[in-house]
Amino acid sequence: MKKTAKELKKGDKIQMGGETLIVEETELSEIGKQGVQKCRIVAKRSNGESLAIVRPSDYPFNLI
């Protein structure tokens, strides 16, 4: 199943770079000079390390 970056919620498990990440927080920005909103996603790796990802709000993620 796929969700766009803006549809992700806390606790969703996503696949990225061959790793499974658990979403901890999402934040949407205002529309920028490229004409699209950006979404900042903070996710946790399996070893407990946090990772910040910035993608356009319509970027598709694979859910697990």
C-alpha cells in the first residue's frame, strides 16, 4: 500500500533505502518557490536512531 508524504501519521511503518522506518512526527511547510508544499518527516530506524526526511507533499511512500 502507498501513501503520500502528507498522509503519513505517527506510527506508520515505511520502507526507504532498504530499511524499515517508523514515523514519529510529520510537519508540512508553506508552498515554496517551486510551487509545492514540503513535508518534513522524522522517523526512527530499528537501532533507535532518528532520521529527518524532507520530500514534496505528494511523494509516494511504501507502507509495510
